[in-house]
Amino acid sequence: AGWFRRLLHKSKSSSAESSLNSSRSSSSPSSSPSSSSAENCSSTSMSLVRSVHLSSTLVSDINASGSARWAKSYDVCICHSEVDLELVEELVSYLEGQPESFRCFLQLRDAAPGSAVVTELCDAVQNSHCWVMLITPSFLQDPWCKYQMHQALAEAPMANGRTIPVLKDVDRKDYPRELRNLYYIYMALKENSFRQIRDTIMRYLQELCRNST
């Protein structure tokens, strides 16, 4: 009888404690789903505000009149085969249409008529901050593309984000040996690749402007 009474008393005590804990938990404001959602929403909103503000500030920095960006005639030189001209024109249109208004060198559009090809290719490399290498099967077969690639590598052997290889319809095993120490962009979805190219150019220009101040 004594054993039974002790068991019954313990069961009642546990039940009462459980009920009390449950009551406290349900009344606690910190565990409220609506409160948690509001905090998460607020945190996300603040992150977006910071991101937008930071982006606009950086664009303003590289566009400033005294920016190191203006030390060269072009932000980016597009090295490509004539076979890939249509795709390159789309890329140039995309870059020049961005808020940063990137200045692109497109050989068939910007080369001076009557000038020597070698001179124009060298000048384009020297007067550009970055170089996009659109590496396609045609690029690999074009001696002028390889010449311009070598000029870019000679201009900036350590690269530092200036040389941007972009592979399209080329196996990794055919990736030029001269560029093996550089990460490349593989063009599968055109829109995504264009955005990656834009972001890479932007990062270099931002770093250039920071280092010059």
C-alpha cells in the first residue's frame, strides 16, 4: 500500500510540473512563430538594403572623374574568333548596357581602318584593363587569337583578375596550356555567363580604384 501511494504521488507531481512548463512555454514571447518570422523578415530586408547601397556606392566610385578606371581607353578587350562575332556582339551589348557602361574594345568595330592588325591587337591589349578570352574551337584554330592571348599574358603575367578565360564548346583537355593557372568561366547558360563576366570585370575595377586611393 505504501509503495502504491508513493507511485501515485510521483505521477501527480510529474503531471503538474509538465503542465506548468507547457504553460510557460506557450506564453513566452521568444518562441512566438509570428515574432520569429518578423525578426527574420527584418534581418533579410536590412541585408538587401545594405547590398543595394554597397553596390551603388561601388559603381559611383569607379565612375568618379578621378577614378583609376579612366587611365586606360577601355575597360575590357574581347579576344575572339570572327566566327563567334554574333555571340561577342551580344556580350558587348550586354556589358555596355550595364549601369557601369563598360567600355569594350571590339576589333571589327573599333580598330582603325588601314592600321596593321598586329598594331591594333597590341594597342587593344595595352589600352584595356581586362581581357575576355572567348575560347571556342574557332579561337583555338585562329593564330591571331593566340597572338592576342600571348600579348595579354605578357602584359600581366600574374593575371590578378585581368585575364578572363571563357570556354564554349571546348573540352577541358583542350583548354590552352598557357591559361592552366587561371580559373575559367564555362559558358552553358549565356545569361549566367554574361553576368559572371560582368562581375569579374567589376571586381577588378573596384580593386584598382581602392589601390589607387
